[in-house]
Amino acid sequence: MNRIDALSPYAPPLAGYGPLPIGVTADEVVLEDQPDIFVPSEAGARRVLSCERWYPALAGTVPGGTYDTLLRCGTRRAVLHGRAARDAAAQAGAWPLVVISHGYPGSRHLMVHLAETLASRGFVVMACDHPGSVYDDPRAFGETLLHRPLDQVGLIDALVARADEIGIDDTRVGLIGYSMGGYGALISGGAGLAPGAVDFERAPPARMLARHVRGGAAHRALARDALRAVVAIGPWGGLYGMWDAQGLAGMRVPVLTLAGTRDDVSGYAAMRGLHDGMTGVARRLVRFDGAGHNAAAPHPAPAESHAMSDALGWAPFAHYADPVWDTVRMNNIAQHFVADFLGMHLAGSAPAELPVIEGVAVMDAGGGL
């Protein structure tokens, strides 16, 4: 059985589940009038985002549910087992909202362990499949570069408009992004791209990426007062010079970064540079010594992912697991730091005492943590 709710004996205090029963339901957000990199001269494209929404459920809700998910190979499926009850009745409230954004490619289920544990601590959590960036349809990378911040802010706007319906406080929003989701989260949070990013070799055509460049009207229009905190896990882009000092200094909200020192996709030194450069906000960097790009974010590798994939030429297992770290232990550490950080900035909770964890270093800057 592929469980996503395991708790290691070494888990820090805020790892695992909180006191509330949880539910999950399928949802959908439609973004109208979006740019289209395949027809850059035209506007008005439609993006349909398939989502899951997790929430505190009524007392007495029986825990347990499954997720039928597609694996990294884009053909094989697996069933994940967690604690959220499918379509359970929601507990009334105005809960803080957290949006979760996967990498390239990825899935709305990739960080399900964070979604469930946060919901059990009093958050409504939404994760979507980003079109063009999913396992069975990974389109041009430029589409992800352009659309990831637009998807994230579009999701926030769509959910804020439904605040009463889904039981959220429309003034308290957090954003979690992994890899390309982290790239988007930094842009959404105020760190506009460097002008030279428009000429990146995999950028979309017709200089479409210029809308995310620092100082421009289009990037300023992404700012949302409701967004109060960003969590960036393995954020991509620093290794390729996507930001400069001025852009990073424009970050508007506190940032928690989780990074592995042997990340060969985003580069640890580059991620440390992003953390150091966001000088205008409180920020924390949690470093996993010896971990690669899969540090903290993906759920444990399903049994079905262990076999070699002809489509990939490697086993999908490598998309989820780390050669040094146990995934459950990394998930638990991430759950602790994310719950603490979002609790402080979205729910007004007092900061937790920093745990001493072998192989993990924590660096704070900017005050307010």
C-alpha cells in the first residue's frame, strides 16, 4: 500500500497531522483570456486547471481516502493512500488559504503529504495540474516559464472570489511552489525577472516573458495584498540568471526556502543566492545536507514506480526518491517547517522552537521569524 501519511520516529514536533479531521474534493478553475505561446500574436486562450481541494472536515469524519495518480512516466498509474475523506462535509470557518504548485513536469498529488497535514492544522489547500507541465503532456518549457505565475495568481483570484463558498479568509493566503512552482512563487511574490531572462534559450517566443520582468506594469499587476507568505522548495531559475539583485530585492512577502546541497537541477549555491538576495523580507533557508532536487517535496515513491519505464529510459522512482535521504523523513521535516512558517504568517501562531535535526541547517535573515 502506497501511504503518504507516514510519521518517522525522528519527526520534529509539527510533522504529521494536527487535530482536525480532513476532507478532499475535486475542483476546477478556468482561466480566461490567457496568452498562448503557440499563437503569440493572439490573446484570449483558455486554461482549464484540474484541482484537488483539502479542508478541515466535520468532527467525527472517518479518516481515510485514496488518490488515483499518474506516475512520472506518463503512462503508469498508482493509488496513494492518505487520511482525507473524499467529499466529506466541511467544517464551517474562514480558514487561511494555501495554494500548492508542482514542478515541470508534475501533478497536483505530488505534495499531497503537505496538503493533508496543513488541512489538519486549519488551512484550506488547493493544488492543480498546470496544463503543459504534467506527466502525460509536458509541452514546451517556455509555456511553464510564462504561465506558472499567471496560473498561481489566477488560482488565488478564483478562490478568493469563492471565499464564502469554500470557507476561506480572503485576506490570508500562502503559496507553496516546488522547482518551477518555486520559480513562479517568487515572481508572484514580487521578485520580477531580470531583463536578460527574456532572452533565455528556452524562453517563450516574441519576448512574451517580458511581462514578468521587474518594474514592468504587467509584473506589478500580479501583486496581491492577500498573499502573505511564500514557500519555495528547490526553486528553479537562479542557476540560469533569471533574477538580478534588483528583482530579488523586490520580493514583498516572507519566504521559506527548502533546498538540498546536491541539487543538480536548481543548484544549491544558486538557491542560497536567491535567499540572500531577497533583502527586503524576512526569510528562512532550510538546508538538507547531501540531498538532491527531490528534497522535501515529492511524496514517497509508489511501488509501481520502481520498474524501468521504456518511455523514460529510467525508473520513475528517481522522480520521487533521493539517493541519500529517506523520503518520509524529509517529508516530515518539510511538514514541520512549513506548518510553523505558515502558522506564523497566516494564522498568527507563535514560532516553534527550532529543532536540532542531524543533516539539516537553518539560516534566518531579515527578522520577523
